[in-house]
Amino acid sequence: EVDLDERFGELDLRNDSDVPDVPPSTDTTPEILKRALSGLSARWKNWWIRGILTLAMILMFFLIIYLGSFMLMLLVLSIQVKCFHEIITIGYRVYHSYDLPWFRSLSWYFLLCVNYFFYGETVADYFATFVQRREQLQFLIRYHRFISFALYLAGFCMFVLSLVKKHYRLQFYMFAWTHVTLLITVTQSHLVIQNLFEGMIWFLVPISSVICNDITAYIFGFFFGRTPLIKLSPKKTWEGFIGGFFSTVVFGFIFSYFLAQHQYFVCPVEYNSETNRFVTECEPSELFQMKKYSVPPLLQAVLGWESVNMYPFQMHSIALATFASLIGPFGGFFASGFKRAFKIKDFADTIPGHGGIMDRFDCQYLMATFVHVYITSFIRGPNPSKLLKQLLILQPEQQLDVYKTLKSHLVEKGILQPSLRG
């Protein structure tokens, strides 16, 4: 009889064709749609199902935007949990790990730990005045990183104690699977929320650009696609890729113009401790103030314009839309390679015609990282509001030291007179 440990030890040496099959996903299309589209070919039936469900999801997204920033954060958290569930479930099925002790419980425990760490950091950064008024929360914030590490360490020790002879390699495979899944889902969703706090426009334009690229690339590929783009996704075509790029850049530029006119979308999202609500009220920054730009001489002959009025953010929207249409799809290609490696068509069957939630958000996570890096590299400057919140947490003696140092600095620069008294 072959030792189980030896059999599992050979998993990393097997060909892709040797990977265990995952049970096929079920068709979750509502019966009313099946009957309405029963006379169509499979190609057009899928077209209509995808179109109807896409429209429904967009309308739901608009509703959540209307409900405000907090509901958007809850949406991001819900999507994160569902994506984690879909990826982890594939691991369970592929490696037949249902019999491994504690494994499913530990996977969800690690998800809880990592979320506690990231969202605790967010609370410390953006809810400082709220925390300052509650003594019990001050303790949690002050020792937040230590508590987070202690929680993770407890899960780590439980994993080590759960190791079973003849299953070691399989258990370590699944331990790594869990942590890579956490990296893909939790870290990226945290960046999405960080982008949202910079202003809803930094959340909506990137996400909408990816959605626009998905839709237009599918439409151009469906009607005009002839040339295969990449072997990982046989249905992707150059025609769809190029059509999606130009459509997304135009969409992002126009969409940004409309959003930049409203404080609700351009102001940073801040928590008002007096009203216990998120507020988006501010004096818009220069990015969202109309400016006149000279048209390059080459384009003047074509357009007949010497100058144009536009928001500076619209220039940044071109960069965001370009990434969404040229680099963002590689997140989808990565997901396609992953699914091919494990012989599955979709991550799940949550959305008829689309697959799982992860199938729809594989490009969004890559986009979230880019937007966060873009903001920190090219946009964000010193934040007086955040600095003030941190100063208010200090002890009175420390606040006085900061005041004296700042006053001395301003006197040296000639902004204050030496005789000025505080």
C-alpha cells in the first residue's frame, strides 16, 4: 500500500492534467429567463443573460452609491468575504481537504485576524476623535498591533498543533493557499477603502473604468472579434481589447467631468464625531477646479480650438482609464490561468452568465493597488486634518511642546513676530 504522505508529496510534481477535477458549477439562471430565452442559440442566450444581469448589478451599484460611503464600505467588505470563500472552496475541493482537522475553521479565523488588523488601522487613522472620547477604545487602538499579532500567533500555533502525520505536505499547501488568498482579497479590499477615503471619485472612476472596459471589450469582441488575443482566454480578441481601450478612455474622461462638479464625489470622506456620520464637505482642491489649457498646435488644426476648459482631474482619469484597459485585463488573464490550472470554468455560480463574484472582480483588485500607488506617488500631500487629529490624541504636555516648536519655527521664518504671545 502506498503511503499517503508519499502520495501527497508527489502533488507538486504532477502535471496539470493530473490535478483532481472540481465538480462542475450548476446553472443558477432564473427559470423565467430560461423560458424567455429558450428559442435562442447558446451564444445569444448567454449574451442576453449577461446583459440583463450586468444592468441589474449596475443599477444596484448606483443605489448603494446613493446610500453613501458607509454602504460602499460594507459592499467592499461583503465582496471581500465572498471572494475569499470562493477561492478557499476551490482549495478544499481540489485537494480533498475536508478531513483535515481545524482547517476550515482556521482559514476563517485568519480572515478575521487580518481584517481586524487592517480595519483597526483604518479606525486609528480616520476615527481618532471618536476613539479619543471612549476610554475602552483607546486601549484597543494603543495596543492594536500587539493584539493583532497575538491573535495571528494563536492561529499559527493552532495550525502547528493540527498537523497530522501523513498529511503534512497537504496541510502546508493549504496553509499557503489561505495566506495567498488573504493577500489577494483582504489587502486589496483595504486599499479600495483607503482610496474611497481620498474622495469618492477615486473609488468610482477606477471601478467604473474597469466595468466599462469589461463591457465594451465584450461587445467589440462579440460583434467584431476575429483575432485571438491570448491562449489563456480563447474568447478574448484583439478587436475587443483595442475597442475596449478607446471606449474606456473616452468614458473615463467624460465621467470624470460630471463627477468633478459635485462636492459629494470630490471631497475626502471624513467621519464627523459630532453627528456620528460620514461627511463629504470641503473646498474642492485644485484638481477639481476648472482651468484653461492650450491645445497643442497639431490638434488646433483638426479641432479648430486654441484652448479648452477642463478639470485637472480629467488628465488623471486618462491615466486611470489607460491602466484599467491595458493592464487591468491581465488580472483577468491571471484568473483565467488559475481556473485552467484547476479545470474550472468559473470561481462559483453566484451570478448567472458571469460566474462567481471573483470572476467579476479579478481586475478590480489589481486596479485598486494601482490607484493607491498613484495617489501616494502623484496626488497626496500633507494632510492637515489628519495631523490635527493625531495632535489632539497627545497628552497636554506633548501638545504644548509641539506648539512651542511650531511657534519657534514660524518666528524664524518671519511669519510670526517674536513678541507675539500665545
